[in-house]
Amino acid sequence: MTDDNPGTLYVVATPIGNLDDLTARAARVLGQVSRIAAEDTRHSGRLLAHLGLNKPMLSLHEHNEARRVDTLDSYLAAGEDIALISDAGTPLISDPGFVLVRELRARNRHIVPIPGPCALITALSGAGLPTDRFVFAGFLPAKPGARRQALEGWKTREETLVFYESPHRIVHTLEALQEQMADRDVVLARELTKTFETFLHGTPASLLAQLTADPNQARGEFVVIVAGAPPVEQGEHQAISAEALLETLLAEGVGVKQGAAIAARMLGGRKQVWYARLQAIKGEH
């Protein structure tokens, strides 16, 4: 076969824990394709063995994805059908595959998604927090400062917030949530669809206490779901001039550095500019 009759790339969702969650359509596609691109061929090999399949596989992960595009495109051009799978859940959702799909779309290749398990949707469906609007932010930054800054940027959003987190960082994330959103309802979903599936519900402080009391609860991959900020009623905030805010901050004993950070957060602009203006006002008094 040639480009006149090219193959199809199937983006196949696979189980996040319970193998019975694989759809009949996904199983059929995995059985029909010529080869499979997998995030970890050893891990996915166990799924194929469960299905009684023996297919040519090649790895596709964050470190080699860009280099795999031409190889996979050549297979498609030769008329082969290919399945893209990740270690668990839906490819591209905090998993490799975006670069491949984007580049193959640009080359007018045929791409078919095969829907199925996804950790964030599974967690939302059982968490008991609002689902009419939500924001998925993937994994939070690993470094404390960047993590704190990211949460500060999200904390005024009224939508439910959803993050993924690893077991060795979950305590640090809860500590950051305690700093930024101490009064929010938070749900930790772990070991989804597995034997020890658990939903923990509380404030960041109470969840930290639960994990401290029972370290076993800090095992497994987490979906962190945070209630959105309460809506601001119209007219609740009155307009305030920049000068009035700066004068008030200084009158209340707020330091110049902290005042600059508050002004930048409330009014926008650079902290250095607000710092200079506060210094100038302070010098006038």
C-alpha cells in the first residue's frame, strides 16, 4: 500500500487500574492494528498479554516523541494502522502523544480517538464537588516556589480545580494549598478503579492530618480536586484608586515590600513599580 491508501492512527484509552474497564472497541482495535506505540512497552506488554495479543511495539515517551513522528508517519504511509496507548488512561492527557497527533494532523493523516478511562473524569464523577465547570491543570510544578505561584494564579478561579499529583509530593502540595486556599473543600482520589480505591475529603489541614496519621494513605497516584473560589457578588467590591490603596497599606503598617506584592496582585503591574511608588509615598510622610 502507498499514500493513496494510508493507514490510521488510533488514539486508544486503556484502563487506569482495573483491566475490565477496557472497552470492547479498544480491545478490537488493539487486535486489528499492525503495531502499537506505547509509553512503556514493558508495562503495556502486560495488557496485551492479558488480551492474548502479540503485536510489534515501539516506545513513544516524552524524551523520544518528536523523533518518532517520521517513523510512525512512514508506517501510516505504507498503509499500516497504528494504536497509540499510554501507561494508563487516555493518551495526551498529561501523557505523551500531543506532538505526534499535532504533526500527523498537519500531514493530513487519519486519526481516530477511541474513548475510555481517564483518571480526572473518573475522580470528578465520584468526588462530590461541582462538575458543571472545571479546570484541569495537569501536574503542579515540582519546585516549591513555582508550585506556590501556580496555585496563587488559580485561587481566584470559580471553577473546580483538578490536578494530578505523585505520592512523594502530595504532602507538599497540601501544604501549599493550606497557604493559598486554607478554607476550600478538597478531595484526594487515589488508587482509582483498584482494590484500595480511596476518596479523602476535607480542608488542606485536615487532609494533611489524615496523611500524617496514616502514611499508607499517601501511596499511589493522586487526583487532587479543589472547590472553586466563591463567586464575587456584583457590587461587593467597590472601585478603589491606586493611591488610596497604597496610602491605606502604609497606614496599616504594611511593609513596602509586602505592600508592593499586594498592590501587584490586586491592581496588576510589576511589583518593582509599586515598590517605588510606596517608597515615594512613605518618603512624603
